[in-house]
Amino acid sequence: MNGKQITKLGFEKRAVALALAAATLRERAGIDREEILNELRSVQANPEAYVSGGVYAELAEELTSQQAVLDARRASELRPSPLPYRVWGEDLIEPGARDQMDVAMRLPVGRAGALMPDAHVGYGLPIGGVLATEDAVIPYGVGVDIGCSMRLSVLPLAPASLSTDEATRFLLKHTRFGAGVGFEKRDREDHEVLHEQTWREQPLLRHLQGKAAEQIGTSGSGNHFVEFGTFSLPAPDLGLEVGEYLAILSHSGSRGFGAQVANHYTKVAQALHPALDGQGRKLAWLPLDTEEGEGYWQAMNLAGRYALANHDLIHARLARALGVTPAATVGNSHNLAWKQEVEGHERIVHRKGATPAERGQLGLIPGSMADPGFVVRGKGNQGALASASHGAGRQLGRKAAANTLAKKDVQAYLRERGVTLIGGGIDEAPQAYKRIENVIARQSDLVDVVATFTPRVVRMDTGGEDV
């Protein structure tokens, strides 16, 4: 027997050497060449039958391993064309976001999807993309800022009871913004989320617990904010009478902790699917029935709870400073994955920059630093996987906004609307965003508007050139 004869049977790489070694042993045992070739064909056809022992066991194990790798690569291949999905506000959405959603809908684990009217280009799944998968979770389908969320506290105070100067002073004293920023140690508050057993169940989480504790109760950079404004309720709801109230609105996420979880597990997912390339590589997934998938699911949900804890402390500090207890609160996460029934099957529904909108579910859709936000109630539209937009959505990228918008025009826009801004870069200017009224109008079959929030004093991270 020789290697050429083995190769002609279709064996590859290491399997050729193992087949030749086994064939040599069979030749020494007096078995003729044709019978050995038939045995090799049999091992090749059904290696699982030979792995338990015998002269062909090592070859069978190698063939089984090669087949597993091949199956994994085939499973990573994208569908030739995307599954159909619905789009809301198509006239508002840039082609790049559609292209990204098309790639997501070609994933072999994808089962359903939808695109919200605030959609724009992101990493992997577009911002405003909703994707349902089968038994798999996609780290970049959730996003880098895991658990990014909204919170509104309606206070039992008239809007005029807090002056602009007082509101500014409270925000400067009781909020913190920026990458790596936390409260001074003496002012740092505790929260039950920091004492969960979950932190001790993964080396990664143990490593990140200290960072999370340092940054608890704070906000990041970019489009995160804390605002005082006027809450207008046109009909009795939320346990409140019709009228106008002072309110606090915040947008915050899981800080550096969530970002490191996202980046770590994205690399793990990409290593599992080496055949994915281009845009598909950013949508590498983790099967939920694997150690890696279970680890990400656990870490993702902890990051989601941590993000909500940040809102808890932000609102508690400000309400305490004002000497009041909120009369009503509304909140939701919009960068997370949920287990949800879709067309009679349990799916993993990723909402990357999308608001959960099950029938009767309350949510928050903010505008920009100078435009109104809305409390909404979901209609449970299954074509949208019970989702809605998470905001107005960008119409200019950060670099484009910084390069094209004039500071004087942004400042004039703020003055016209009576908004005082603390921090806030020109890349977050209202003109960088779609008009929130247009976005809300495109999703009337997804949500009903319950109330309006109009910002008055807004704090954000400085982030580049100040407005």
C-alpha cells in the first residue's frame, strides 16, 4: 500500500497518514490489498462505527473530527438571499442600514426580523434592527452597550417649581458622565446588583466587578443624557391626573463593564465561525446550548440589570435632592436579547436600538437634546416582533455632524426651544438626528403615544467640540 492509493480514495491531510499506518498493519496481518481498500472505504463511509476500538479507531476519530469542522463551516455559510422582513419608515432609512439587515437575514440561525424607522448603520446588526434567531445569541446583535436603557421619573412638582439655575446645579452635583468616570469614593453608592452571586460564576465577571462598582450610578459618553423637563399628560394614565409635571429622563447603559463583555464574547463567537467573513463576521453567534453561549447569556443579563441599577441611583439621587418621591416611573431596555415566542416557537429576539412593544407595554422613545420624547404603549405588532424605535435615529454620522454643522446654528436651535445644555458635543446636535415627529408618525401601528416629555436642562458628556 502507498499514499497515492490512499489519496485516490478521497482521504485528506492527516487522515492519509493514519490510513496508511492502519493499512500497513493489515498487510502485515496477511490481508490482501483489495480487501484493505474496501475496509478503508467502509471506515470513510461510516467512521462512527469504528471509533470504539480496533486498528482503524484513530483514523475514524480523525475523520469524525474533520466532518465536524466541515459541518460547522457549512453551518456558518450565509443563505444565498435574505429572509423577508418588514420595514417601518423606509423613506427615513439609509441604504447602508438596509444592507446590514439583509446580511443579518441571511444568517443560518435567523428566523424573522424587522427594521424600525429610526434605523441607521451600526456594527453588525443595524441600530434599529430586530432579529429573531433559533437557539443562538449574537453579541453584536445586542450591541456593545449591553442593556442600554431609558428611565423616566414623573415628580409631584410643577415644572416651574425648579429654576434653570437650580436644575443645572443639581445635575452638575448628582450626575457623572464619560468613559471611565465614576463618583468620588466617598460619594459612591451601593446597589444590590453588585452583590449578586453571578459575579463569582465566571472569571470574566469576577475581573470586571471592581470596574462596575466604581462606575455604578453614572453615565457614559455619546448620546447618554440626564434631563429635567416638562411631562405633559393629556389624559389620565400612569396613575396620574391630566396635567404638566416636572420630570427626569435618563439614557444610560452598562458602562465599561458591558462593553468588555460584548468585545470578549464577540471574539469567542468569531473563533467558532471562521468561515464567516465581511459583514457576516460581525454577526457571529453563540449556540445557547454551549458553554460559551450560556456564559454570554448570563453576562448579558447581568449587564442589563447593572444598566437598570445605574438609572435607579441616578433618579434616586436627584429625587432625594429635591426632597420628593416620584409619582410614576416608566423604563425599558433597548439593547438586549429576550426569549420570546415567535410564530409558535421560542426564539431569541435581539433588539439593537429597539424598544420592546408588547401589547399594553409602556416604553420611552426620546428625541434629541432639544426635541421632545414620548411615553408610548405597545400594540404587540407581531410583524415588528412586538418592537418600536428606540429614538429618532441618526441622519448624520458623528464625523459628518462635526464636519458639517455650525456651532452657532446648533446654539440657535437650543435657544429657540428654551433648552440649557451642559456638555454635549456637536456630534450630538439635534440636526444630526431625524425629526422625532416623523419617526413616531411612521410607527402608529406599533405604539400609541401616552404622554410627551419636553427637555429643559440637559446634561451630557462633553464628547468632542462643545456646542
